Amino acid sequence: MRIEHQIRAFEQIFKSYDGLLPLHRFLHLYFKQNKKMGSSDRRWSSRYIYSFFRLGKALIKEQQVLRLAVADFLCNFSPSLVVETHLPSLADQIELPLEAKLTLIQTAFPEFQLADVFSFHQNLSAAVEKEDFFKSFFIQPDLFLRITKGHLKALLADLKAHEVPVKEISETTLMLPNGTKLENIFPNQKFYQVQDLSSQKTGLFFEPKTYDRWWDCCAASGGKSLLLHDLEPTVQLVVSDVRETSLNNLDDRFHEAGIKKYQKKVLDLLQNNDQDLHDYEFDGIILDAPCSGSGTWGRTPEMLYYFDEHKISMYSRLQKGIAGNVVKYLKVGKPLIYITCSVFKQENEEAVRFLEENFPLKLEKMEVIKGYKDAADTMFVARLIKTEPA
């Protein structure tokens, strides 16, 4: 039977996956190694495994195939054999809104608890509205583009010509369906950047001035630096990361964006970097800190299943160590922009409190950017001002 084939394919993938690789990368390699799987097999296997992980640890005592059926029912609006076979009484209601489907599941399974979807809820930042956040995991986040000023109409015309559904969020932001093949639409990336809506909103905290010198100290592939440059093109940029490969990707993105003047350094910010930075003083530092990424798990729902809670304290120590080592290079009266893509209080408000208590920093403002309300990532950003020499 076809349903048995689909379930067997799902089970084989689940048994082969250990959570160490991002799920999308694992599936790419798995399908490459199992070329006998046709396009339909790959499509259904991907749908089922992603749906399964979006359920987190809810109904964890139920049989795996029943949990899969519940997850697929909640996450999708088109029929599937696993729902028709294992939840036959609900199969004809799969097109209902999520709220209605959750009510049906809670009636059918009284032990179902929405909080079990995100089993680390005791660590959430206070500003996160728990129920809305938990529900967001059943919805795949959208794809967002940040548009260079003056190029919105041309890009919209290209998207219309390719019949791509698009929503204009602002004159610099477009929302597209996740999975849109941008390389088939735009010949180059010069006039846009793929950047989550919440990540774009962190730029409201930067407030750069003309000819400032800024340091993006955990730059990775340069998303925040590109945002800063768009806000103030005269900013003198220093970018660093512990991974040289990330900075090589940054070079490519900067080249496509037309940014030519910047300094690049490979630095381990847990070490003393005075030899490289002894004569530097910055008008602003962006610390997009290494973190749990819990605010992005709507895109990587496998983390709901595989994340170890003890890692929160590990990331918290890492963030505090990095922040302590960069503050001394900041001018008095200038901002440290502390950013995470986490929803955990230990990485957010508690980290800010630690910085205020242990370094010459005063909080000006902070915010949990609630991407779960906009089919986007959820992030945290704080602007702290240096009050005296470190």
C-alpha cells in the first residue's frame, strides 16, 4: 500500500537523523545517497519529517505514527494519507484554520498540551506571549527580502512577471512564500538581501552617524553590517568572526552589494585581542551574539526535539565572555548593540542585567521582536551606552 511506503520512508529518515546537522542539509545528503527515491517520495518524506518535528514533545507517549498524523493535520491544509489512515474522523477538516484544528486535537487527545510543543517554556523571556509563540511552530515562517532604496518597483515587476505571490511590508521589505527560488527570478543580488523581518527591525537600534567607525564583532556572513551600511553608507566598517569561512562568504555578499571599503579580521573574542585592536576605538559595536537560535526554530523545528536545555547556560557564558572583551574598544557615550535570535531570558534580559552590573554600560532600550506574530523569526535587541572608560 502507498501509505505503508510513505510511513516506511519517514521512519527510515527519522532513524537515520541524529539532530547534529540542520535537517535541510541532512535531507539533501540523504536524498543524494538514496537516488531511488522519486520526487514524490522526497516531497512526502520532507513534509512528514518537518511536520513531525513541529509537534515538539507534545503527545510524546503516543505511538510515533499517530503523533505524525496529528502533526501533519495541524501543520498542513492539504490532504495526506497519514491523516486519512490514522485520523480518519478528522481528515475532512484539515482545511480548517489552525485554531479550530487545535481545538479538535485537544478534544480527541485530552492529554495534549500546547506547552509541550516548546518544552523549554520555563526559560522564556517575560515579553513572549506563550500561547501565540507555541502556536507559531505549526506555521512555516515566510521569506523576507530587504530592498535597496529606489529598487522596489523593479523587483516587484520581476516577481509579478514570474507570478510569485508577494506582500509589500514597507518600501524596503517584501514578504514571499518560503522556498521561493530567487535565483530563477533575479539575475544578481545587488539590489536586495535575504534577511528576516525581525533581523531588519534590529536596525532601528543602530542610529549610526556620518563617518562613524563601527565594529560588527560576530559578523558571520555580514547581514547586520549590510543593514548598517544601508542605513549610513559613510560608516567605516570593521568586521570580524572566529570563522574565516564565514568572512569569505561576507566578502562575496559585500562584493555583490557594492561595498569595497572595510576591514576584516579573524578573531576569537574569548581571547585577548589587544595585539589586533590596541589602537581601535569604535563609535558603535554590533554584538550579534552566538546563541541557542531558539527564536528561529520555526525554520529549524528539529531543535524542538533535539535541543539540550543545559546548552542555554553554555551560550549565556559565551555571550557574557564576548561582551566583556569588546566593551573596552567602545568610546564613552557610544552604543553596544546586543542582539540574539533567542527567546530565552538567560540569553536576553539576564544577559543585559549582567552587562549593566559588571561593565560601564547603561541600558537605553531593549525589545523582544515578536516575529511569531508575523511569520518571522523572534529576536532580542538591546542598546547599551558606555558610561566611562572600561
